[in-house]
Amino acid sequence: MTNSPIGSTLNRVDGPDKVTGAARYAGDESPTGLVHGHLVLATIGNGTIRSMDTGAARDHTGVLEIYTPDNPLPLHGVPPGVAFYFSETRRPLSDHEVRYHGQIVGLVIAETPEQARDAAALITVDYERRPANASFRDNVDDAVVPEPTPLPMGLPITILADGVPSIDAALAASPVTVTATYTHPARHHNALEPHAAVATWDGDRLTIHSTTQAPAAHAIELAQAFAVPADHVHVVNPHVGGGFGGKAFTWGPTYLAAAAARRLGRPVKVVPTREQLHTTTGHRSAAHQTVTLGSSADGTLNAIRHLSVTQAIGEDPGTRLTMKAYATENLHVSLRVTTGLNVPTTTILRAPGEETGSFAIECAMDELAIELGLDPIELRTRNHLTHTLSPDPATRLPYSNKHLIECYRLGARRFGWDTRNPAPRSTLATGGWLVGTGMAGAVLNASRAFTAVRVSFRPDGTAAVATSTADLGTGMRTVLAIMGTDSLGIPVDRIRPLIGDSRLPVGPDAVYGAQGSAATATVAPVVRDAAADAVEELINHAVTEPRSPLHGRDGVRYTAGDLTDGATTIGFGDLLTTTGGTDVGATTTSGPVTPPSYAFASHAAHFCEVRVHRLTGEIRVSRMTTVVDAGTIVNEKTARNQIVGGVVWGIGPALFESAHVEPDTGRIANANFADYLVPVNADVPDVDVVFLDHPDTNFSPLGARGLGELGTVGSAAAVANAVHHATGIRVRDLPITPEKLLTTPTGQA
Amino acid sequence: MRPFTYASASTVEEALAGAGADSAYLAGGTTLVDLMKLEVMSPAAVLNIDTLPLRDIRHDHTGLHVGALARMSDVAAHRLVTARYPVISQALLHSASPQLRNMASIGGNVLQRTRCGYFRDPATACNKRTPGSGCAAITGYNRAHAVLGTSESCVATHPSDLAVALVALDASVLLRDRAGERAVRLADFYLLPGDTPHLENRLRPGELLAGVTVPPLSWARRSTYVKVRDRRPYEFALTSVAAAVDLRGDTIADVRLAAGGVGTKPWRLPAVEDALRSRPLRADTVKAAVTHAADDATPLSHNGFKPELLRRTIVRALLTLAGRP
Ligand SMILES: Cc1cc2nc3c(=O)[nH]c(=O)nc-3n(C[C@H](O)[C@H](O)[C@H](O)COP(=O)(O)OP(=O)(O)OC[C@H]3O[C@@H](n4cnc5c(N)ncnc54)[C@H](O)[C@@H]3O)c2cc1C
Ligand code: SF4
């Protein structure tokens, strides 16, 4: 029997393919007859296209066709399901209106990508220009309560203790209050792999190699746009080079690639440039949050008011984070959204709502701790949330297996928190660097979705574990391999994980991909069930197949790849070779956790040390410790990788990331990797990650909750709190850049 | 990218003979190819000079001589440079990324074009790219732009870090055309934008930058380059300062200072140098000397912090040389 590799540090099973370049991504496909599309984008922020001069482009060598609003491609309906809320509802090229700078206004098809690009540069557009309204900040005051949607987001929620008339009254009655406004700029996913699509039609059947987080959902969205049955669309995405929510839904470039391929009767590839990705594939809304905390003198929270303004219901900090953060008798969260901005479409981005919300709440807690003269960990411990917050006390649920306080304690010990001098600007290291430390907590709702997994045995002695999800670099393939080994008792190298294909098994009424940090939690437990069902099928096969050496036997058992009745033993590979069986197994479907008598969430505590130059204000993160409570850890190596990645995704917004949207034009002034700064290796210290590993068996028999986005929650606040401790300067407007720290006279240390 | 012809030269004479009015020399290509893809530069002919034997790095009684085609990485690591002119080595090591430095040449570095985002986007107005079209940066996003030497036509910085160090050291560039060779002080080589921002330097059409000469300066051994930016590596300067001091005891006998990230060309700081000479190298004297470092600055909407950051960067560079940053 092979030992279960759950919790081990197994290397990624697809590591060698990725390192050697053998892994094929969507854009690597070049079917025979392939032609290439290059997008043309609007260069104004608001207006109407009067005319487009495509003459010179048409004459360019190799150009086959140019699609514009005057020569559009048919795309039907609007995106179905949640895609309606989180992607662009208007079909590209469907009218002459320009709603934002960088909107798609044309697609040039040519024999080579260079010809398409060079021809696209020859197109001129005559616009009737209107002033663009592109400043999020200028629209904050006019934001409105969003229209109700089937999604549980955006609506104001008020919880009041008995006899308390309003949240304002609760705050007014609090002996200590802090209130502050925190702002985030718009930000971009910037996955390393661009949204590439290679579309081939055969009659009314589409095969599309397309980088997506959810192949089955992608197929449904494409089928809708082309008015074909969903099973006529075959999405193939074996490898995905980062998604972060940006590849959860289908975007204009992909629709156009498929539409052009259908029209031309030839395979079409479209790969947007880095700059084009910034405006055509979604981004995270800017955010404006005002948090007021009211507490007693001993630090017990009495009231939390969290008023958020964003551009999108998906970016709802109050509902997604604050409701799950700290205990309080009185709470009010609300979201208002800006409307009519001339900026590109927003969508979900890693920990939507939680990331923005955690910055506001975790900084506000730091501010309150300072106001109270209390240690930030002590303040958090005093307000530990044990049950969910809900306007109806009867619906409050206890958190299952929550070990956040242990995260604080263990983190504090590893990080050396206890020796910290709480006074800001108290430590100066050699070279003129002020040293500061800060911490923050993190919470991420844990969920499981419907899914289906097929486990099957093959004559070559391998077993396939198949499900229609994606590996975004998260390690899903490795998780499937580990779960297959755990369930079937055969070595990892005999497991064949199959993912990244819309034809693989999907759940009954949800087409689940890799999103919401729930892929492992969703898929992993079902592998066990599917494996058990597959073993049953295999035994049945062994005793019913006439050519089987176990034909007609009683008491046949399966252990570690072998079938035996005590007298005769045969490996399943040999068995299937003998019987001629090719793929014997079972497809098993799961449901979500029902009925919940607990609330489920993963938690973490972040500790951060920064150095800020006393003269010039550069900020360098020098140490980071993150302690994670996410239940069973299926593979420590990929889990650590996810947490470190998440922490990097906190350092990014804290110090670097920002789309510089020009208020008057809506143009993003830094839509490239030289100017849109993300942390590079030298900006990231070695992150010390610890997993508590308390299995949450209320959640699933396996006990693994999700963690993909958890590192991103709270980590920016830990950085900002450390910057405050280093400098005494509280920066609430992200990113924290050197000029925001130049507020002391020259040279004062 | 527009179509172009391509040829490779194996001698300087061949290069000069092949150059025409609408041609561009290709060295490492890290600026040129980039800008050709963006259709900011669209030469009809590209002439590869990377093959020319202009890669020497040597030192004699007339100073340090670096061939135009020496790699940034080779110069940064050269022991003559690290020992005698640490400011040059540091300026190079704070530039770009290791991959780029392995590819990029010294001549190309000095001749690189501005990183102004509007210059690089042909859909916007830019007097430097298209004379007379306007300057989108003045009303646009201009945090990285210049505050010194600007005009109503252009506010772009010169992006080279190396050039800041070279200007501090009073270096010259050697220019060669069919008529012969001439040396021009780098400080005079670069032009202020005025109302002709498309004219950036004194290089004549077809002229080749053959090398750089840094005059002897024994006390440049005590020199440093401080570059301030958001991200630790791989970003152009918000501000930078190249500094060298001739220290006698703790008195500044002589000093060289030049700044980057703030000027439309590498910005020598003679007034601050004057205020420092014969003074002790101490925090108070340094702070007093920088008070007027940026008096001529004209900040834009997003870079109002640059004058103060410049003063602080100078202080930091000098205190670094005093061993007390
Ligand atoms: C992402 C990125 C980040 C960067 N960061 C920095 C940075 O932090 N600091 C910094 O200083 N630089 C930075 N650079 C710029 C880089 O240093 C320059 O691109 C490089 O030095 C140019 O050298 P090259 O040999 O590649 O020049 P090329 O691209 O080959 O040429 C540049 C220009 O000079 C002309 N030319 C080249 N050699 C000669 C010659 N001998 N005679 C006449 N004309 C010539 C070319 O025709 C062209 O116009 C960065 C570049 C990139 C792409
Ligand atoms: S600052 Fe200079 S380079 Fe930039 S847009 Fe204006 S004119 Fe062009």
C-alpha cells in the first residue's frame, strides 16, 4: 500500500513539462490553415465612431478581412448566469458607440500576426468626441445603491443590539471611536499568460483552445453567443498561466476569435497585447471605504460601520469581509456603486471584496489599537468572532474549527512580536532605514460547489482522475494526483490527472471552474467518492467478464492496485489487458455542504516588517510571516506557493499597483509592465508560511477548506500598519509610495 | 512596425558609408526595436553596428575610455570602473535588469529615448515624436516627468542613469562621421527641449557615437549613485543623484553632483557644489547646501514632490559618502 501523500510536499506533477516548455498553452496551438487576428482599440474615452478608414490596412500584405462596427461579427444575446454581472454585457463591435478608452473597435485578420498588427496600425478612426467621465474619485459622491441581483451582494445590512435605534446611535454611545477613509485605485490582473484563443469550426461545432479558469462555463458562454447547443463547443485549456478572476468569464477578444473563425471558415488565433489586456479583459474596481469603529475603553467593539463605494457589486467589502471579521453587537455595511463611468469593464479579481475590505478593516483595527494604547493582537483577540453576524439572531451559526487566535499567537512567536517597541518611528537601522512591524488578520469564506469527477482504470496500469476544472498554476493537477493516490493506493506516477477540457465531467447545475479559492475543497473530496465507485465497477468487471481470472468469484477485494479473492491476485492493468477493458470506472457527483449547521471560513494572521528610508521614503518589505488555518493541507508545497503568491498580491497593492486612469480621457497611462508596477523578486522577502493543519471534518470528510486567495486578504494592511509603525505616518490611500512619506522636514530622523 | 531594410556593418567606415538620412544604427536594440514595434521610430533602414570592434574598456593618463558597443553589464563589472569610478558601476547596476544590461550598449544607453508614456503611444499628442502636435503629458499623468529644464513644449526626463554619472564626471562622447571625429562634453551634447523637443542632442544625421571618455579624477574613488524609486529594482528613477567628493579630513575640497529623474537632461548641480566646497561633510552643512538645489523647478500636477525628494536624495548621497546615510 502506497502511503497517502496528503499533506506531503510533493512536487508539481506538471513541473517538468512547464520547465522544459513541453506544456502547451492555448496560444501555442497552430492548427493547419490558421490565420491571426489583431485588435484595434478606441483612442477616445467617450463618443461615437463616425467612420473608419480601413483602406490602407486592407491593402496591406496578407490581410484577409477587417471587422468593424460597419462590418460586425454576429454575437447573440448577453452572457448567461453570473457572467452577466462580472463581464461585459455589450457584444464587441455591436454598435458605433465608444464607452471607454481601449474599447475594441476593430479586428484585423491576416496570414501572420505581424501582418495583422502592422495593418491594424494603419486604420484611422474618425470620432465624434464627448467628454469622458473617467475619474472614480469624482463620482464617489454620486454613487447609488445597486439594483438588487440574485447575487447576495451589494445590499445594505444593519444589525443592532436590542434597544439600539441606529448604527449612528451605537457609535455615538461608544466611548472610543476611530473613523477613516481608505482608498484603492483600479487594478489589473496581469496574469503572465495573455487571454489567448485559437478557434476552429467544423460546421456548427466549435473547438477552442482558450485560456480559461472554467472550461465548461466558457463553453456555455460561447454557445450562447453563437446560438449553438452547449455540447457543440469544445473548450480545451490544459494549462493556464494565471487567472486571478480575469479568466473566469469570456471576454471580447475570445468571442471575436471564434466569430471570425466561423465567418472565415479558417482557424483564427487572437492574442491581445499586454496593453490591450488592460482594457479588454476586465479589471478590479477602484474602491473608497469609510470605516468607523466604536469600542469600549477596554477595546471591546460595540459598533462597526463600513460604507463602501466601488464600481462593481462584486467588489463588496462589507458583505464579503466585514460581516466575517470581528464580533460586534451593532454593525452596518453598505455598498454604493458609481454608474456611467467611461472606464473599462470591472470583474472579479483575487479575493474580490475581501482584499479591499481587509485593508480598510485591518488598518482601522490598527488605528483603534493605537488610540486605545492596546497591542493590536490583544485588540483582535478581544473581538474574536465565534458566530456569524446576521440581522436575525436565529440564523447565526458557529464557525467550524476556527483557530485564528492560534494563528496570532504562533505568528507572534515566530515573528518576535513580543519584543516590539510599540512607539512609531522608534527603530533606525544602519543605512538610514526606519524599521517598523505590523500585523493583520485574514478571513476568507470557505465554500464547496457542485462538481463531478470520473475515476477510471486503464489497461496500462494507470488510473485517470478527470474533472472539468483548470490548473491556473494553483497545483490542481497535483492535488488530483495526490487524491488519486490516496484513494486508490497506487503511486502518484500511475495517476493521470485530466483537467482543462469542457467535455470532462461537470456538476449537475453548476459548471465549476477554478475560482473563489474553492477548487481543491470542491474537487478533492469527490475524488474519494469517485474512486470508491470506480473500485466497485472494477470489481464488478472482474467478476462478470468471462475472460477475467476472477470471473464468478466471491469476495473479490481491491487493495493498492490489485484485485484478489484470496486465491488469485491480479493487478488492474493485467486484468484489463486480459479482458480487453479500456476504461473501467465511475463518474461521481457531489453537492455542496448541506444543511449547514456551521459557518466555514479559512483564517490567517500576517506579520510584516518594513524598512523605510528616513530621507527618501522608499519602502522595502524585509520580513513576512503568515500563519494559515485552512483545515487539512492536501499538498504543502503548492499550498505554500499559493499563500506566498497571495502575500505578494498584498505587497503589490500596498506599495506598487495602480492603474493611472486619466480623468479626462479614461486612458490608462501605464497599461504596460514597465509602468504598471508589480513586485519583482527583490521586492519580496522570503515569506515564512506556517499551516496549522486542523482538519475541518464538518466541512468535508477530507477536512480541507480553500486557501488560494487567503494570502491576499489582510496582507496589504499588514504592510501599511508596518509602514505606520516605522514612520508614524498613516497612509490610507494606496499604493504607499515614497512621496507620501516625505512629510517631515528634510533629514529629520 | 513598418517595413525597413536591414544590413550589418563590419567596420566603422562601412557603417558610416551605409548610414543615410532615414536610417538607424542598431546596437543592443533594447530601445530601438521597442520603439519600432510601437511605431514611434520607423526608420527606412536599420544598420546593425553591434558587430563593430568598439567594445574596449581601458584607462590611461587621459582617463577612462569605453567603446560605444561595450555592454552595460561588462562596464559595470570592470575592475577599472568599480575601483576608480564606482558611481559609473552603481549607475549601471541600478539600470534596467540583468538581461537588458547583458544586451544593451553604452552608446545606446546614452542615446536612449525618453520613457514618457505619451511619447511611446502614437495615439497621443507629443511634440517630441510629432513636432507641433502638442504635449499630452503636461495635462496628463506626469508623476515621472521633469521639473527642471522643462518648456511648454516638453517636460520629459532623459532616462539614462549612466548619463547622470557621466555628466557628474564631466565625461565626453566621441562622435564620428565621414568628415572625422570630434569630442563633445556630454553636458553640452544634450539639448534642452525649448520649442524643439524633437532635437535631443548634437548627433548629426548618420554620425556614429564611437565611445565615451571620462577624464581622470582620482577622488572619484569616493563616489556613489543613489536612485530613488518605488520598486527596488527595474524601474526608472523618481530622482537619482551621482555624487563624488574629494574629502580632506572631513572638509569637502571638491565635489561633483548631478541629478537624474528631475531634468529634461542629466542635471548638473553647480550651485550646490559651490555651497559645499570648503565646508565640512556633515549633516547640517549638507542640508544647508541643498536648500536651493531645485529653486528653478516647475512642478507639474503629479510630481510636486520632486524638488523636496531631490534635496533629500542629494543629502542621502553625500551622507552615504560620509559613511552616515
Ligand atoms: C524595460 C526597460 C527598463 C530599462 N530601465 C533602465 C534604467 O533603469 N536605467 C537606464 O539607464 N536605462 C534603462 N533602460 C534603457 C536601456 O538602458 C537602453 O535601452 C539601452 O541602454 C540602450 O542600448 P542599446 O544598445 O540596446 O541601444 P539601441 O536600442 O540599439 O539603440 C538606442 C538608440 O541609439 C542609437 N544608437 C545606438 N548606438 C549608437 C551608436 N553607437 N551611434 C549612434 N547611434 C546609436 C540607435 O539608433 C537608437 O536610436 C531600460 C530599458 C528597458 C527596455
Ligand atoms: S513630455 Fe515631451 S515626450 Fe512627453 S508628451 Fe510631452 S512632448 Fe512628448
